[in-house]
Amino acid sequence: MEKEERAPLRNTVILIVGLFLFWQLAYLVVGDVALRSPWQTMRFLGALMQTDVFWLHLADTLKAFAVALAIAVALGLLIGFALGLHRLSGDAMEPMLVALYSIPKITLYPIILLAFGVGISAKIAFGAIHGIIPVALITLSAIRTIKPILIKTGRVLKLSPTVMVRAILFPAAVPEIFTGIRVGFSLTLIGTVLGEMFAAQRGLGYLLMNAISLYNIDLIMSVTFLLVVLAASVNALLLAVDRRLHHG
Amino acid sequence: MEDIARRILKDDGANGQQHMSRLRLYQLAIIAGFILLLEALCLAAVIDKITMPPPHIIARDLVRMVADGRYFGDIGKSLANVLLAFATAYVLGVATGTILHGYRTARDILDPLFATYYAIPVFAFYPLFIVIFGLGDGPQVLIGILLAVVAVIVTTLNGLDRVPPVLKKTARINGLNPLQTALRVTLPFCAPYLLTAAKLALAYAFIGVIGSEFIMARAGMGYEISYAYTNFDNATMYPLILMILLLSIAANSLLSYWERVLLARRGQK
């Protein structure tokens, strides 16, 4: 971990330049039939951003994502704390959660569609089911690894369960919980976008799916590019906070 | 995620046999309770028939589907693609991870890419692959590989980080070349991690292949599910979904079991 601090800015620049070079090269090899160059993509994205429709789709995605993330984090923390505090339930549920986490959630989309109908609730549900389990699992392990002395101190002081959680468990587990939220963020985002691809009529995922069925390469490339940039920049930010929490 | 998995395993070993059987009982009760709840909700028409048939009907349909072998072609095709994607991504990922482990700078540069990789909608590249490779199995397998490979690389790197220096020194003293060191010393040492990597790769291969079939395909389980969905054919859709879930959970449990055996043999609590 310590060595990673070495010239992070230089590394990031090398990575980004490298990726663009790779993209340009791929474009030169494959050609117009299936790809656009970075420059063309960005120009198209610029043009796309001038349209009102684009902002409606983006706003819809962000709204659904925000709700999905709130649900994933709230439920994930609740499950994680509940299982972390009760030994037997935790032991029993953890392998089951791991197994659930490993199922291809994408196969559940028809069920979600049938249950919620096409629209914002379906994609929120789809986003949330991607995020809940990782947040819960990481929270659970965070609480289990809290130093026993802290919990003993709480017991000696005869703290009530609520105060115990608020004053001891939560603060002690914050760095790990933040890691959980960071992981939950990425997974919920991809879940929401996937949900939009299959189960919505608005949002960036829908725009992408629409572009896929019309084979509009410009649109495919620019929406994908935008999603990657969005995800990468927020993730980088969260990663920086995460590192500070773990080492600060 | 793999650290958590490891911690569970540790707990399993530390607790007694009695505790384990109690846990199993508890788990069975949870599953049975969940199925009964679904059954009750369906029978009480809280969940209507168009949304979901009661579990016992789904189970019956699944048995019938397997008995008359109607979708064997699709199932075989999907599973073959999943296995191909899994195997390719796994070999590629372990090899890349092992090589990358020796190059600190390259790894530092690629680290942010690995950290954000799973936020990229890889499925967006599916139509591009179809144009390049045609609407066959190729693009689906490729999506599966793209999804799976990074998880394998990251987990392999994680495992190699934990190899004690003394093992590497021993390898050097015995004059092993880098390939021999990897094959005989470091990779066997991270076997538990390699199993975790296999679990992740399998999960992602499933997602990649089935998801691609949802978007555009001419056959396969994902294709049949979305076909059944558009035709309100719950008698086909639910058993197929259940089958995919059972297959992936079974594969995952099998690998977890193997992992536990490995760890137990090493005497890790």
C-alpha cells in the first residue's frame, strides 16, 4: 500500500494516455464499421450534450441511481449490523449471502420487470440488489473485526445497544464501512445502468440499449465513454477518501 | 470480497462440529421459510399468477423441462460458452496476474483501471463485437472473458502479495527460474486465492454469456428466457431462471467446499 503513493499523478496520466492510445489504435485497426476514434466520440458527446433529451436521460439515471444507492447502503448497513451483532445469525447468513452475491443477477431482470413494471422502480430495484449484499458483507466483517476491548469497554460502561452502535461500533467500523459504500457505489451504478438497459424507457442505459438496437455507433461510444468517465472519476474520489480513512 | 470469504472459512474451522450442524439447520430453516413464504404469498394471491407462479409449480415445471429435454440444446450451448469464457479468462488472468506481479510500476499504473473496471458497462461493446465477429458464440464468450479476466488478475495479485518471502528465497536458492517458481512455489501457495478467483470468474462468465444472450442471440438460455418473457410464458421462464441460479450456486458451493478442504489441510483455522 505504501508504495502506491509513489507518483500517483504520473501513473494516472500514463494510464489515461495509454488507454487513449489503445483506443486510437483499435480504431485504426477495426475502422469505422464498429468503432469511433476518441476525438470523434468526444465531438459527438459534445453535440449530444447540447440536446435537452440527453439531460433528461442523465437526470433520470442519476435520480434512479441516487435512490438505489440510498436503499443499498441503508439496507446493507442494517443487515450488516444486525448480523454482525448476533453471532449465530451472522455465521448462518454469511455463506448464504456470499452464495447470493455470486448468482448472475442479470437473470433476475424479467422477474423484476414483472414485479415492478417498466419504469423507474424497476431500475432502482435492479440497482439496489446489486449493491445491498456487498455493503452488508463488508459491514458484517467490519463489525466482527472491531477490537474486542472497545466492545468490552462499552459493556463495562453499561451502554444501551443504541448508544453502543452509535458511540462505539459505528465510529470504529467507519473506514471499512466506507470501503463497503465505495464498492456498493460501483456495483449499484452498473446495476442501475443494466436495469435501464433491460427494464426502462428512460435513462442512459436505455439510451445505450436503444443505440445498440439501432446500431448507432456514435451514440454507443459516447454514452459508454460518458459512463466510464463518470464512474472512474467518482471512484477515484472515493478511493482517495478511502485510503485517507484507512491510513489517517 | 475474497477476504470475507476467507474469514468465513476461518470461523467454520474455529467452531465445533456441533455448532456447524446447528448452523446448517438454521440455514435450511431460513431457505425453507423463504420458500414457504413465497408459496403462501402466491397462494394468497398477494403475488399474482402473471408475476410469479407458486414455487411448487416452478419446481414441477423445472422437472418436466428436464424430463422432456426441450431446452437441452440451449442449455448446452450456454453452458459450453460459459465454460469456454471461464477457462480462457482464468488462464489468461492467472498468467497476467503472475507476470504483472513482477512489475511494480506497471501494476501501479494499472491499479486505478482495475479499481474502476467493474463500473464499465462491458455489454456496450457487445454490438461492436457482433459486427467484428458475427452473431455467433464469439462475441458472447468475449464479453464473458472481458468481465471475468480482471477479477482473476486482481485476486491472483492479492494472493501473490501474501507469499512469504522465505518461500521465494527458497526457490531462488534452489535455482528455480521464474516460471518454475510460479508453477511450483508461489501459485500453489495461493491456491485458496486461485479458487476465489475461479469463483469470481465463473460468476462473471455466467453474467457475460447470459446477459449477451438477453441482448441479442439466436439461441441459449438467456435468449429463451427473454423469448419466454415477451410471450408471458412463465412456465418456461421461471424454471430456466431457477436452473441458472441453481447451477451457479452449485458451482460456487463446490468451489467453496474445495477451498475449505484446502485451508483445513493447511491447518489454517
